[in-house]
Amino acid sequence: MIEFKNVKMRYKTNGAVALDDVSVRIDDGEFVFIVGASGAGKSSFLNVIMGQEKVDAGIVRVGPYTLNTIKRRQLPYLRRMLGIVFQDFRLIPKMTVYDNIAFALRVIGMGEKKITKRVRYVLKLVDLSNKANSFPHQLSQGERQRVAIARALINNPGVIIADEPTGNLDPVLSGEIMSLFDKINALGATVVVVTHDLELVHQFDHRIVTIENGKILSDIPARNAGELVFKSEPETVQEDVSLASVQEEDVEVSEEEIISTEEEETENA
Amino acid sequence: MPKKEKAVKQKDTKEVKKQKKANKKRGGGLNTSYLTKMGAHNLVANRSMSFSSISVLSACLLLIGMSLIIIMNIQNLVQDVEKQNVIIAFVEDGADDASVAKVGADLRAIPDVIGVEFVSKEAGYEEQLRDFGVERDLFDGVIENPLPDSYRISVSNLENFKSTLEQIKAIENVSAVRESQDVVNQITTMQKSITGICVILVAVLGIVSMFIVSNTIKITMVSRKIDIQVMKSVGATSLFICWPFMIEGLIIGLISGLISLIITIAVVYFEGGAMTSLLEMFGSKAIALTEYLPVLAVAYIVSGVVISSVGSLVSIRKYLKREGSEASELV
């Protein structure tokens, strides 16, 4: 759950208003588009969620963390709950696709065996299994973005945040990437996509929050909330089938996770 | 209202703990072997920068080490001279036993006097003749023993030599004093200036090399800006981000320390003769390399590692403290 309550923020560089009395709540499992012209405050909105900027007034909550009072050493743990996808992909040029994705798990100290298993699963999910040993410069733009998404997904985060994920892509690729986000959302993750591409947004049926001059201009809920509408062609359906098979393969990992969650709950009870 | 806030906070910490626990279960601690490998890898990947760091640091360490060896040798020389430096105070001829004993007591009371040895008229004469290589019998009855009773005094702290000497001269019944003040003066002046120069040299070189290593690491960090941003965005802790850079600094320090040590041994082994002959002029000798080799090795490696680790820490800290837009301003 992400919650903004009467949030106000000014840019540190020039003192201009970045967010002005923003209140919004994004529940678990939602898919939300944040739209607005550049400079409207979209990036500030994301930066606040990622704990990169602090707000001047109001309350921001992300999952269990209240970001107004979060300590610096807690920030890494906040970010582990979030999968972040950048417009410029931010892949490490000297690392292969596999290592770029595995990197996010090494950061949190996971063992190599588990890493291999998870990376394979996620690569299948984004349909890049055959590119595991390629370097970023050998990939197309769309493939690079899929690697970036795979990296965001790898840690099983509850929330995927994408900042203009289609900014560098042509319309066809943009549609593909969005369908991928749809798929991820269908698997249970909350997805927040920031974009200025209204045409793309209207191809999908999701909640749309419009920001202008730091204020929320409109907040339109999805028409068919809870129902997924794939606008893409039968190809996607096929992908879904392959996804199902991948999930079966990954059953072991999922079970482990379920068990560990149960253990925690009993411990906490 | 404040009560409510408090309640929210408490809930937060519990949830946060839960989250942390989940994180731990998922991953575990720090994958140190991977990080160490990454640091070593970085060192090789940025070999030209690593090479320049190592050369500069080695050169600095070498100069520091040489300065230390020179300081140690001079210290040793001064100690030798102190040992040799005996002031002889002659007691007024014809003074009675009590007066002679009182001179001894007065001498012992002077703070910098560390040893007082009584040499009787007879013993002094014997010794003098022996030094000349002459049999006593030859002079018996010809010349009367010309020497008075005397005291051999050794002093510590050559810096105060002059005042110590004045105090000795002021003692009642001391007729004359024999000393080698010129040599003492020369040596203490030399010791002071050389030690001063070396200390300044060591300090300046230490700072310079720290600065250079810090800059090297900073440059490698700029080139790895994306890596660091990615690390942060996927939830790397500060320790995780620091580790490879620290390892890099550590290896640079270690290699530089070893290189300096090898060069020092070679220099002392092949060119140490010059220093030995210089020291022999003052009746001292160079300290054997084996005597200080272990200390030198430890000093080199420790200072190399400390200098380069501190250097890398300084540049990493700046990066870690910044978030978001601030971080990109740096570059």
C-alpha cells in the first residue's frame, strides 16, 4: 500500500512547488498510471516513494514504512520492497544480462544457487532466456527495457514502479512492455507506471491519476476493476501459457516463500 | 493526537522488523566473497588508475620509510655519542677526602647526570700511561704523578649539555672540566634538523598520497556512477556499496607496501655502505637491516593500507550521503 496524505514538497534546487497538497492511495495489487506533462511533478512523486526525496509537509507511507521519519539505514530495506524500472534502463554495461539481473539478488545477499533459479524464472517471464549471456549493447531497446523489468521483478517486490518505461521505445514495443506490466500485475504485484504517453494509457483499462503543476487533477478508476483486458494479439495468450509452465517449474521457490511467511506469522502471533 | 501518532509509530517498527526478517530469510547477510571478488575485479578493470595509485603510494611510502631509517640511525648515533661522551671533572689538588666525596654527591644531584665514577689520582695516572703505551717503571721517580683526583661523568640528554656543564663547573672544589662540546653541538643540531625535515616530509607525503588515492577512487567511482545508482535502487546497504571500493583501496595499499619494502631492502643492501661510513666518522655504526626489518615491514603495510583505505573512504562517504537528484549533481 502506498499512501500520500496532503503532501507538499518544493524542489531543493530552485524552491518551485513540486507537489502541492497531494493525497492519493494505491492499494496492493492495483495497476495505476500516473500521467502528466514533464515537470508536472510525476518524477517527484516517484522520488518520494523511493525515499530519494523528503517531503516538506504531509505524510507518506509505503508498506510498513512512514517515509517522513524513515532512517537512512532503513532506506535499502524500503527499496527492496520496490522494483524500479528507469526510462534509461540503467543496465550495467560490463555485465551480461544474467549478471545484471542477478546483481539485484547479490545485493541482498542471496546464495548463488537460489539466484540461478530465480534469474532463469524471470528471464522466461520477460521472454529473454536466450539472451542470458548477451551484453546490454548487443540488445535492442525493447530487450534492454525487458532486462530492466526483469531486474525490478527478481526480488519478488510487492510494488513495481516504472518511470517512463516506454520513453525510449516505439509504439509497438511500448505496447509489448505495457502488456508485460499487465502480466506482472496479474501475478499479484502492484504496478505504478509514470508516463506522458496518453495514447498508450488509453489502450489499457487501468486507474489513471493525472498530475498537473504538482496537484492531482483527476483520478479515474479502471472501468472493469479486477478484470484484466489484454489488448494485444493471440501471441500474448501463448506467452501466458508459457508463463504458467514456468510457474510450475518455480513451485519449489514459491513453496519456500510461503513456508517462510507462515513461519513469520506464527512467530509474530 | 500525539497519542495516535505514537501508536502508528509502534506499529511501524513492528512491521519494519517483520520486513527486515523477511529480507534476512530471503537473502542472508553480506555476500562478502562476491564483493571481495568484485573489488579485485575493479582493480584489474581500472588497471591504469590502479597502476598510478600504486606507483604514487609506493613512492611516498618509500620516502617515508627512508626518512624513518635515517631518523632511527641518527637516534642511534646520538645514543652512541651520549654513551661515549664522558665529562671529566678534576677535583682541586690537595682537597681532603670529605671534599672529594662531596663533589661526587653534588655531581649525582644534577638531573641530567646518569653516571658518576670516581677515578683516583693513582688510577687516573695508571690509565693515562697505559693509553700512551708506556711502562710506569720508566717514569718512577722521574716525574711525579701530575693528575689530581677526578670524576668520570656520563650525561643523558645532550640538548641540555651546556647547562649541565655549567652546573658541574659551579661545584665547589672542581678545578677543571674536560669535554667535547663541539662534537655534541654538531650532532644535536644535525639531529634536530634532520628529524624535523623527516617529520615534515612524512606528514606531507602521507597527506599527498592519501589525496591521490582518494582521487583515484573518486574517478573510478564516477565511472561506476550507474553501478552505484543501480545498487541503491535495488536496496544495497551502504556497507555493500563500500565493500568493493574498500577492498580496492586495501589491495592498492598492500601492494604498495610490499613494493616499498622490497625496494628499501635492495637500497639498504646495495647502497647502505655510504651511510655506514658516514656514521663511522662519528664512531657509531648503521643499525643492521635485520634489526628493524620486521618493524619496517609492518609499518609499510599498515601505513599503505591505512592511507589508501582512508583515501577511499573519504571519497565514498560523499557518494553515500547523497540521494536522488543530489547524487547526480556530484558528477
